[in-house]
Amino acid sequence: MNESGSQSDLSSSQQSASLSRRLISFVAKSWPVRSFRRFLVQLTDFGLRDTVECLETRITDIETQIDVVNNRLSSVKETVWKLNIVPIGKQAVVSSNMLNYEQQVAENYADLSDKFDSYRRLVDGLIAIDQNMVVPACELAEEMESELNLVTLRHDIDADPVTAVRMARYLASKGVAGTFYLLHTAIYYGEFHNHLFVRNPQLVDWVRAFIVAGCELGLHNDAFGASQIPGINGAMCLKEEINWLRSHGVNLKGTAGHNSLPSYGAENSEVFLGRRLWSRQPVTITGVPLPMEALNEQELGLTYEGTFAVPQEDIDVELAEAFAHNQAGASIRNEQWMKQYLTENPYCQWAVDVQIWIVDCNKWVIGGRIDDRPVFHWDITLGDVLEYISTMPRGTRALFVLHPEYMRQ
């Protein structure tokens, strides 16, 4: 081969290498891992050198189109999903992908999270109490009479599906079925691109892991949170995700409302027919009416609602409205607010006797009413919780409300 031919060949090789790097960079950012690997296999057999100009033009066109789409989505990426990754009082760290998501959760909950061993101690302690029977939420909702205490472990997966799967597997190793609710407005679940909802590719793997562990899996209903996004019907979003989870093998029987009344002026459970707490029409931050009573649980095949909230028989509307507008005080780490929420709630009653919440690193709250007498214990330890559970009157219905991010270390 002559010198000029070698230089020409080298130039073509350099162009091919440069284009290969651009192709790989583009596909790596745009395709799921398994599709990317298949693409690399195909690229190996591709006559790249003979088609440099054609590919160069095509990739340039694609990159231009991506820039246009990214510009259109910039405002959405600035505003969507800040609410659900960060505990109250923390500043959001928003990422456009999942690469550093777990690190963000670890950093945001570092001061609040206990060690995972505390979850083991909780489960082992509950099993060791003879008068307890640990049941999933769907069975607690059946209101069956029992001489035993019925205890449900409800896991609201606001931010940490990885720890939630770990919890489900530990329960499986002990022969216990807990209940886990995936939050469909959380970053780990998916995100909106304009009006198109794109689920995280990892979501399917997490769903399968929960199914294999034998736990109950439901949706952490945030229909009214989704409704805050302009042009989005949160009720239809909830219905779509119920159907999607079932299409992947989930025997979904119930949902549990995310957040509380002050967040949206309504409980998320009020998206269901017959669950409106009192007559009013809350609106979104842009003035759009929330989809109150837009869905029928029976038609959706749902048998219960996992917050176990039911309307008060004689509601004091003035007190209920005041509670709804107390956004500044609405925090699970506010003693007075939690006492009112759990024991003297002005707008709902609870279809369980007591609720037990973890609200900080080894800080627990017990609240409810037994024999119509208020029960409230604030800032107690896990040891205190297990001691209380062991002394509950027989036949007590107890609901643990756990967030995996508080027991992840």
C-alpha cells in the first residue's frame, strides 16, 4: 500500500473511531442497558468505514432532535419530583437520572435513619409475642374478630425501594407477610416528560422482587400530588398504575394515601367514590379542581384503603378546615400535630385501634384510641414500642407505619 493510501486509510479509521465514540455515547445515554449491549454486538459486525458519511449525518440529525426535546423538557425537570425524595425541612437535591439516586437518599436521610438491624429487632420482637398475629393490610381490613392482636406492618416507600426490598426479603425469611406501597410520583418510580409518563426501567425488577418475597404490594396513592402538574389528571394516573402493576403479576388489592390533609387540602383517599370527608372542592396550586371521588374502588377491584381513615359521623367543619390549612405545623415530628392527627382527628376516625410510627432515628410515636380512650406516647424507643405491644389488650388492631428510609443504614 502506498503512503497516500495509508494516510487516507488512517483518516477513515480516525473518523470511524470518533463516530463510534459518539454513537456509543448517544446510545448509552438513551437506551436501557440490555438494548445497549445488543447494539454493541450489532456494531461489531457493522461496515462502519464504508458508511461514515451516512452515519455522521444521521447522528447529527438525532443529536439536534435531542437538543430540541431537552429544551422543551427543561422546565419540567426543574419542577417535577422535588417533593418525594427529601424529608421535611431538607433542601431537595434533584437529579435528572437514577445514577446517584441512592447516594442522594443516603445523604438526605443520614441524620434521620437508624440501622437496618432495628428493623430486624422489630420483626423478631413482634414474632416473639405470643398474642400477636402479623397480617398484611388486606387481612387487617377484613375486620375479622380475633382473640389475638392483629398487627400490620405497612411500608410507605416514599424514597427507598432498595431498602424496602431488603425488608420484604427479611420478612420472607421469617415467614411473615408485610404490606408495601410503591409511590407512583416518586423519582425512583418514573417521571413525566410533558404528558408522557416514563417509568424507571429498574421498577420491574423491584416489583418482581416483592412478588417473589411473598409480600402484599399496593400503590401509595398520590393522585392529588400528580394533579399538581399542569395538564395531568391524577386520578387517571393512579388508575393507569394500578393496571400496570397488575399486568406485571401484582395481586393488587388496596392503596394507601400519601401525605395528609394539609398537603393538598384533601386526603388522597378522597379520590375514591364515597370517601369524601366533608363537602368542599379543593383545588391545585394553579386553581384546577382536584379529582374528588373520581374513581370507584369496586370497579377497580380494590377491597380496602390502607390509611384506614373513615369520615367522622358528626364533623366539625370549622375545626377540619383549620386543620387542613395548618401547613406550617403539619409534620410527623411535631408532637402536638401528631397527637391531634392520631387521637383527636377533627375530620376522620381510624378503623384501627392504634398506629405506631417511626419518625426519626429510633424515635417512635404511638397514637390512637382503645375503648374510646386516647392513647399517645411520644418520642419513645423501639424497646418501648415492643414493651407496649406486649401489653396491649387482646383483640387490639395495630398498624405500624414504616418508611424504609428511616431504617436503611
